[in-house]
Amino acid sequence: MFNLGGSELLIVLVIVLILFGGKKIPELLRGVGKGVGELQKGLEEGKRQLSDSVHAESDVEKEKRREDLAVPVQDATVSR
């Protein structure tokens, strides 16, 4: 995704250590982890809602087809 090599990653880690200090890094990582978890929950919820709406639409379409295919029953009596 970011295509970072070993030396680039090391530089980023040193900069983070300088900016936040050693004591803040666990809090920072905990926050990032919670954020990623919330993002995953949101994605799963979105997938579930999309799937539910697709299934609901297909049920409506099936019912409409049934109504269109239904032949009205006429009087079965024959006049003589």
C-alpha cells in the first residue's frame, strides 16, 4: 500500500518516538487499534445492510412477478 522499505519504516518510527515520547506510544497504538476495530465493525455493518436490502428487493421483485403471472380465474360455469 505505502511501499515502505526497512530504512523508511525505521525513520518513521524514530520520528514518532521523538514526537510522542516513549510513554505516549502505547496510548497512541491503543487508539489506532480501537479506530481500526471500529472501521472493521462499520464495514461489516455496511455489508450486512447492503445484503439485507438486496435480498429485500429480490423478494419484492419475486412477488411482483408472481402477481404478473397470476391468471385471473373466471367463472367456471358454462351456460347452455
